[in-house]
Amino acid sequence: MIIVLRRVALAVILLLSASAFGAKVTVPADFGIGPEAFWFYGPLLENRGAVPHFALSFNLHAIIDKDWINENRDRIPSKYRGQADRITELKIGPSIFIPSTVYISPSIDALNGVGLFGLTWKPLGLTLVSTGQKSERSWNQSRGRFNLDANLLLTYLYIYSNVRGIELAGIPSTHFLRPGVELQTSLMLNVSRKVLVSIGGGSQVYVPQCLGNFLCVQPIERTVWLSFFAFLKFHIRFPYEVDL
């Protein structure tokens, strides 16, 4: 985790250093959208079983990659250039107000009546490992790559349970609001230089919260604190000019 934070801090320095030489900086941007499925460990998984909760996943972020670092090497302070070469890829969301996940999973009687709606924001993400394609320019040499990413999270969920109008005793209505971290693996496939498809999954760990209560003390297995997910996403990449 310390290494991740150091690399994030370095990337911010790189952006600020580059912007100091001009009013605007051009970076690659990625927009992606697709379906996503979630399994929440604990009472929600016990109630719903193997059937996931559903969501719409999308992203819009600037990408600091090898190409960007090489093109802006003269703008990077000399003492940071060696460290900059160690960055595989950094993803920065343009605004905390743009969510990365919209949960749309209504209560269904046949699935024990538990539903949830909500949002997740990912303000910052870092690619820890990348194999295959190393940059946009090498897409024709390797049509895909495997990524391992780490992300910071903030999630709000309204969790409710209702079977023919009767609240289930074990799962009261809950306003879940917690920060967390995510580890995600994905396979990114190039359809063309600008169009990509990704498939993957991972897990999210949150500060534990009890069902029906924002602050309480319970065994961790009776709280909402861990989820697993899988997704399929379609991407479009384009240059974006930002004024930092």
C-alpha cells in the first residue's frame, strides 16, 4: 500500500510539473460502459445466494501512461525521471461527482426480496501490473493485455428487503456509506486503436457497517464489508486537453 501511495504522489507531481510549462496538457482519456454483477459477503449473500446484484459500470478518466511520460520527459524534474519510468499506468477521474458504478437491483420476491440501489465513485486508480500491450502505439503488435489495478472507493447503497410488503427480519432497510479499496483484474482486448473491450472482476473491501445502523458493534461476518464483482465493458479512447 505504501508503494501504491508513493506512485500516486509521484504521478500528481508529474502532472503538476508538466502543467507548469504550459496552460494545457493533452492526455489520453478513456470512456467505458457495460454491465456489472456484485456478490456481497455476509447477510446479503446468505439471503440471495449465487444470484448477484446488478449494476451499470462506466468510467471516464485521464490516463497517464508510458507514452505520456516519454512525450513529456523534458517537463519532468530530473530527480523524478527514474521513478516516472516505473509507472505503468495511472487513471485519474475528472470529478468526484461522476460515479463509476450505478447499482440497479430491485427487490424480487423470487430472490427473497432483497434489493439495493446506489452509487460508487472511484476518484483515483493505479495500474499495478500490465502485460501485453504497453501503450496505445503498440496496439497492432499486441491486441490485448492483462491489467491488475488498485482503486480508492466511496460507495453509497440503499439496501432494503421486502416480500409482499413485509420487511425481512434479518435485513432491515440500510443506508450504507463507506470508503474502501478495490483490487481488480481485467483482460483488455483491442477492436481497433480507439475501441476496446474489457472483461474482468475483483473484490472490494470497505470499513464495516452494520445492517440497519450506521454505527454499531457486531461480528464482522454480520456486517457489509466485502464484495466480489465481475464485469463486461466497452471502451472508447480519445485525446483530451486539460487545464491544470
